[in-house]
Amino acid sequence: MANNLLTTQAFEAGLNPSESWRHWKENFEDYLEALRYSEAPEKTKTALFHHLCGEELKKQLRAFNLKPNDSCEGGTLQQVLQEFDKYFLDYQNEIFASFKFLVIKQEQGEQFTDYYSRLRKDVVECNYGESQDLMFRDKLIQGLLDKAVQERLIRETSKKAKTLQESVSGCKTAENKKGVQLQAMWEKYLYVALLDYRIQPAKDMPSPAKLLMGRKLRTFLPSHPGQLKPTFDVERARETLRKRQIIQNKYANKHATVLPVLHQNAKVWFKHKMKEPWKQGTIIQVGPQTHSYIIKGEDGGVFRRNRFHIRLH
């Protein structure tokens, strides 16, 4: 079966052989399924296992001394995987699992629910037994990013013992409250930014607020009461605006082209839709708006188009 899919890496036991085996087995089974080797004969699947597993698993596989069956001399793939499952069950490293669990901390920008899920996933492998909820609660509080919430939970727990669910509920409430406060702060800063925009004068024009109301707006900086009284200078503002529009018009018309006026019954090409080819048609009405034409297409459809979307036949 030729393919371009990368093969799975050879097995490495590492510090936690049981967890390493579980991950390697999942990757191997995904590889079989992706390339449809799961439907292949048992002999092919076990040969692929031998090819990919690495020297460490090969040595242990020979030690299993599996009995041959009708389809495969060294046992089926399922038998091989089951034997390794039993073998690595004795290698569950509770100390390593506990170490991984105890160093978990809430990362910057991480939601509390994601932090909680990571803890919940790793605490299962620690085998704490009846103490699991207490260990979970203590680690949950110890790894919190929000130090204010952390100190409050420690202070409240010292007065009255809290259950795991009470601690989780307290963290979620604090995060939701903080989200509401951030939203309110964002809205406040948004209005401050808008105020800053409204009071800023242009290069040759007064500020938008002064154009609208004829006076400055009250800001966070102290200002004389006389500056807040309206003093309209309409003519000066109008003249400045007119000069600006003349300059804008000059540059806008620099590359503009005046298209010739079309007349009724003229044969033309027109755009039915922007990304479709041009269609043929006949002008049946000019106007009433400037540059507007009513066109009848060859298929009998009637369309209204701007002069820009019409070309002479």
C-alpha cells in the first residue's frame, strides 16, 4: 500500500512506560486505520507492528512466547497488544503521575474551565484513592493565576473547610465577575477614545465637536468655563471645507474619464453580474437619473444599469 503518510515513531519508554505505551498504541492503531491496514490479514498487521515498534518492544515480544494460531505464527495483533497491556500495567509510575499533576498551573490567558479539565485528566492517574478530592482541591487553589481569588479561597478554607465543588464554584464565579468588570472597563475606555477623537482638531479644521456645537467638550483635564461656551464661526469653517473639497476634487478627477452619452435603441454590451461575462442588449430607456439606462437583454430580461457597466456594441 503506497502512501505519503508519515510512519509512527518507534516506542520509547521514557520516565513513565505505562503512559508511553498507551500513547504509542493509540498512534499505531490510528496509523492502521488511516491506511486501512486494519482490514489486512493478521500476518500483515503483526509484521507491520514488528516493523514499527522498535527494538525495546521486539525484545519483550520474543519473551512473551505467544502460541501460534491458524492465521499467524506469533499470535494475532490483538493478542500482542493485550500482552503488552498486561505487561505495562505493572509499570504504572504513580510518583511520576503525581509529579506531573502537582506542577500544573493555570497559564496566562487560560480559562478556568480549561485549567480544571487539565487537572481532572491528570489526577486520575495519581491513584490518590479517598484523598483524591482533597488533593484536587488543594492543587486547584495552589495553581490559580488570580492571586486575589487564591488568597480569598485560602482564607475562607482556613475558617471553614470547603469541598472541591465549593472551591470550583467560587473560582467560576470570580472569573465571571472579572469578565463583567473587564467588559465595563472596555466600554468606559471606548467612550474615552471616542471623546479623544471628537476633541482633536484637523490640520486646517476645528475638531468635530467644535464644528457641531461651536465649543470645546468637557474632558478629564480642567478647562476655563469660557471655553465651554458656544462661539460659532460658520463662514470660516465653510470656506476651509470648500478649499479642502476643491483639492480633493482635483485629485479625484485627475484620472477620471467622461463616458459618452448613449441613446435609445442603441446596441450595447452590459454586465448582468459583476463576475459574469458581458451580455448583449438594447437600450429601451434613458434616465430618468443621470448615467442610468434601462436595457433589454437578448433573453427578454429588462435591467437597469449605470453607464459604467455599459459598453458600445
